[in-house]
Amino acid sequence: MLKLHYNLEKISMGLVAAIIVAASIGGIVEIAPLFTIDETVELPDDLRPHTPLELAGREIYIREGCYACHSQMVRSLADELDRYGPYSLASESAYDHPMLWGSKRTGPDLARLGGKYSDNWHVAHLIDPRSVVPASIMPAYPWLARTLDTGLLPDSLATLARLGLPYDDAMVAAAEADALGQSRPDSDATDGFRERYGERPPARAFDGDPSRLTEMDALIAYLQSLGRLTDAPYRILAEASQ
Amino acid sequence: MTAALTVAERQIGLLLSIMLALMGLVMAATARHGVMSLHGFMALGLGIGLTLMLAGALYDPEPPSNRLHRYYDEPTRFGIAMTLVWAMIGMGVGVWVAALLYWPEATPPWPATSFGRLRPVHTTGIIFGFGGNALIATSFHVLQRTSRARLADSISPWVVLLGYNLFCAWAVTGYLMGSTQSKEYAEAEWYADLWLVVIWLTYFALYLRTLARRNEPHIYVANWYYLAFILVVAMLHIVNNLALPVRFTSAESFPVWSGVQDAMVQWWYGHNAVAFFLTAGFLGMLYYFLPVRSGRPIWSYRLSIVSFWGITFFYIWVGSHHLHYTALPYWAQTLGMTFSVMLLVPSWASAGNAIATLNGAWHKVRDDATLRFMFVAAVFYGLSTFEGSFLAIRPVNSLSHYTDWTVGHVHSGTLGWVAMIIFGAIYTLVPQLSGKTGMASPRAVEWHFWLAVTGTLIYVVSMWNAGITQGLMWRAYDENGALSYSFVQSVEAMAPYYLLRTIGGGLFLTGAAFCAWNCRATMRKATGQATDRPLVTQPVE
């Protein structure tokens, strides 16, 4: 062996090839099987993709680096189930490009955040976290009150559709109108939004002001959607506890 | 920079500079607004600056013809200067965001200075700016000395260094403007990622071309590690960053991976960024500079073979230990845990080999702060790889994951191991490249050493306490079977540790500032010639 290596050290391309082989095996074994997951993990029937407004909110969540302090992955441990809710399923993030599971909880996990607090609470919390949670160390985000730029949404939906998400051509074309419709209830745009996305996603003035479409609208719509894209985790936990 | 280039080389450089300026112009013009346009202007500015510099010196006298018999050290000097610039940026931002966790009210009301945007500036500034520049700069030095050959050409080292620093500058300015892929340690957007691929291939080609000209029959062990660093980082970078841009004229993109596949790819990348960026390359540094500084040969050649192939083969499996108890399939988690534990063998083989090399030179460790930096680096390498294997064990991970214990572990590796070996290498290289026998202020080196060690210990110990406290509070139940603490109570409990961590980081930063000042003072007095032997053209055998 030592003799073999003694000779290998004299051939740079031999070293290169050996390094590539040694460093490829582990990745291939662990990653390749996950691409058959579509066949092994079935997507729940009720799984919906994010609406355009929620998607815009998700981009703000990414832009501000929220994932650095908040995970979105409830582990299958008793205290996490008691603290946050049902453990996270692989299928829940199947439409997430990229996933936002996170790696650190400087703040709490957000996988089950949707519906936990009111929109008003979120507005107050994002503008001044310590006004509602005195011991919080979260930074304030007062600039979220600015108008949301929806210009990129049609192309975003089209790109995600190309990656396999269930957005049809009508959804792509109406993405900007649907973002507006979801944040401005009882307007004409809301009817179109309902037609394309059904009754499940909430449509309301998330920031409390229906006259303006703000980044706050988008981010809160996204936060309220967390854990609400499918009921599968709740169903599985209920079945297990019976 | 231009004086050492021939007229023909200056012409090639001029052509490349004009191409860079044109690329920047096209980017700025097509994107029209936003972050991609700013990045276009940055490339344009760099391109114009280089064009003016080269055009102004185009017909200056040719360099002396004996230059090919000397090593080409100017790129290394520039790389070390950039290492220190990025150290100040990355560590400065690190201390600042650490302070914000203790004192969040101090956050200025502008989007660009928010914690979430500054955090990747810290990580990218340190890993890619500080670490990457140090790796490239030292690799050029080590490659030439261990091959007894001059770098294959005089242009591509500059392409690599300038292009790489443009990538780093694009990345951190992008984060400040809110442009990020959100993939940890790979936050830069698609066009910056493509740019890095071009730079990296140039780097790889330069490495192989120089190796091909070597006057030593054997490729020294340090070069195996640098090669593994270059190759595997390329592989990781390309696979993890595959993305579809929303438009070719804007920065936004969506990664092609989603959900559980994305998580696995991300942590396959994330942990192997630790393995092949922050470990393999720096082991290359250790295997060259430790023997040089201590005047002792590496203790065991066989052990270095075992540890090299062990690290190259085992590390790539371990990423899934970041995903214990998550929705990742159980078998993948178990594989990650198993290989993480096995990884302790090659890791300790390297650390042990380094420490055993110092046998017979302990009096030098006592007297020479530079060698002490390297000794402490080897010790922290051993400690943090042990801690890493331990934290990867599933039940331990259930407590430690998501807590500041992980942050403490990472910093015991980055402050204790990576930064210490960089400083050891810098304090060896800078005097040598400046034609001096020592640094301008040996006392500042001594101060730096103790500030760095104290800072690291305060940081790591406070984060251990913080992490274990968090983990225990989150899982504590009272006698009625209810959770004992709300989440925010665990946040309140962190305050003293976050303060201590800021102090530890501040001490470390102060030491690094001494280093930057000391290096500047030494380089300014440079006589222009490296003190080591000139290049010989005949092989020894």
C-alpha cells in the first residue's frame, strides 16, 4: 500500500482522480436515493403551494435573514411537540425552493406559527418587538411598512412552475393582481384570487390597512401560512395519539 | 505589481481588464437597477482601474531576465494583505452582531445594518474573505517552495486573487442590499456563483500547471490537501448552488432543489465547507508551516497518508448529522452520525502528527509566539474535532442542536484552529517575504497570541454554557408534566453569556488588529527580496 501511495504521489492527475473518487462516494450514497422520494413519500392531497403574496413574503423573510435565528423544523422530540405542535413532515416543504429548515433557534421555531397570533400582534411585533415581548432580542423592522414591489412575481411563479410547482399559466399571468386581491378583501381582484386559489388561503388586509399593499402584508401573509399548507401533520399526530 | 510583468504579459492583462470592464458594463446596463446593476458597476470600476494601471505601464522597461529563476511572491503578498483586510471586516462585523444580541436596541433603523443582513457578512467575510485569501496566498507560496518551481504564469495568479476578492465583495454588498439565496455559507446569488466557478477553474489549472513543472519527484503532503480543497470545494459549490434565475437581468433565483433534497444537499455542502474549506486547506498550511517554523520534519509520513485519505473519504458523509430527528430519512441521519464518529480517527491522526512533530522543539514553542500559534491551532483542531464527533451523536444532538453550543463549537474551530494557523503562517511568511528576520514588533506578536487565546477561551466557554442552558431549559418539565420554561425565558437566560461572548470576540479582534498593524509595518520596510534560497533549475535527484 505504502509503495502504491509512494508512486501515486508522483502523478498529479492520479492524485486528482483519487481525490474525486474518495470524495464522491459518500455524497452519491446519501443524496441520490432522496430523488426517488417522490415515489416513496406521497404528497398530501390538500398540500397547496404559496400564493403570490405569501411567496413575496417568503422572499422578504429570506432577504432579512430571518432563517438565521428561526428554524422551521419541529423535530420528533416530546418537548418540541409540546412547545410547537406536530413534528414537521418531509412533504410539507416539498414546494420550498429553498427549504428554510434553519439551523439555530435564537428565537423560537416558526414551523407551526400560522394562526397562532393575530395579524395585529405581528404588525406590532415586527415594528417594535419589545412592545409585545419585553424580553425579546429581535431587531425591529420598521421599513416593512413600505409598498410591496410585485413586479417580479409573474416571473417568479413561472420559474417555480418550471421547477415543478403546480402554478398554471393563469396564475402566472395574474400573479400581481392576485397579490393585491389577497390583501384587499371584497375587491374585484379578490374574486379572481379566489377563483385561482380556492377558499383556503385567507384574504384580508394583513397589515390592517386595505388601501396599501405593503411588505408587511406580504410577510404576515407568509407567517400566517406557516404550517397551514396542509393538515397532514395534525392528522398524523391525531391518529397516532388515538 | 506591473514591474514584474513582461510587456507581453501586460498586454494580456490589459485585454483581460478591458473584458472585465465590458462585462461589468453589460451587467450594469442590462440589470439597470438594483443589486446586480451595482455589482456591474463594481466590476466596471475594477476593470477600468486595472486597465489604467496596465496601460500606463505598458511600455515600461522589461523586468530582468533572471526573474524566472526566482519565486513569484507578489500575489502572495497581496493575498496576505487582503486576508488582513477581510479579517478586520469579518471579525469587526462579528463582534458588532454579537453585541446586538446583548443590546438589540442599538440596531440602527436602516435595513442594511439589521442583524439578519449582517450575519452573512460576518460568515462570508471570515470564511471566504479571511480564510479564502489566506488559503490562496499560502497555497501559492507552499506550491512553489515544495515543487521548487515558479508559478506557471504571471497573469493567472492575479486573475484568481482579484476575481476571488470581487466575488467576496459582491457577496457581502449583496447581503447588505437584501440579495441572498439563504443557503447558509452559500448565500451569494447565481451570477456571483458562476463567476466563482470561472475563478476556481483558473486556480485549479494554475495549480496543476505549476505542479507539472515541479523539480521534485514527489508531490508534498501539503499540496494533497490544497488539491483536495480546490477540487472538492468546486464540486460542492456547483451542486449546492444549482439555481434557476428568475430573469437573466436580475439577481433573484430559485435553487433547483427543494424540501428534504435541498436540506440534504445544503448540509452536504455546509459541513464539507467546514471539511474542505476550513479543514483540508488549513491542514495543508499546517503541514508546511509547522515543520518550517519548528525546524522538525513531519513526525510520521504514514500517519499523514492515513489521515489525508481518511478525511477525504469520511468527511463527505457526515453532513446529515445536521438533520437529526428532522424529516430527513432515518438511515441518512444514522450514516451521518456513524461517519462523524469514525472521522475522529483521521482527525486525531492529523492533530497528533502535528503535535508529535514538535517533539524536540518544545523550547521553541515556549520562546516563539509564532510557533505557539501553530501549536495551539493543532490542539484546538484536536479538541473541536472531538467535540464535533460528540455533537453528531443523535442523543447529544437532541440537546445541542439549534442552541449556541453549535455556535461555540464552530468558533472553537474557526478561532482556535483556523485563525490561529493563519496567524502562525502569516507571522512566518511576512518577514520572509519582506527580506527580514522577524516581524517589526515581536512584542505585538506576543500580545496578539495571548489576546487570541484568552478571547477564544472566553468565547467558547460562554457559548458552551449558553447552549447547554438553552437545551436543558427547552426540554425541562415540571411536576405536573408541563414545560417548565417559556421560550422567552431561555432568551433572557442568555444575556450574561452573550455579553461574555462579545468580550471574548472583542479581545480576539483586538489581537487581529495588532497583527494587521504589525504586518503593515513589516511589509513597509520590505527590502523587496524573499530571504529563502533562490530557485534552482536542476532537480536534486
